[in-house]
Amino acid sequence: MGEKILFIRDVAEKLGRTEAQLRWMLHQGTAPKSAVIGGRRCWRESDVDAFIDAAFAEAAS
């Protein structure tokens, strides 16, 4: 596999948000793509990086 899996604390830190803010983003549908595996919400690091890249691309246009 090789893809790094991140959990809510990791993603919140990477986005500069609190865990509560990230949960709200999930509720609003504005968070990076994620999945529930083994009862835990998780993200692929590449999806989080793509989310950040897209935000910068949108800001530049």
C-alpha cells in the first residue's frame, strides 16, 4: 500500500484547525475526502495534500 493514513488529530494539525473545527467541516461537507475504517475516521495523506493544493489554486485565481 505505502500510502500514509492520517487520523483526525493529524489532519486538524495539518490544516491548522482544532479537531472540533474539522468535525464541523465534515458535517458541512467541506473537509478533505475521508473514510471510516475499523470504526475510525481517517484520511489518505495525498487527499489532504490535494485539498490544500486546491485551496491555494482557488485563492490564486
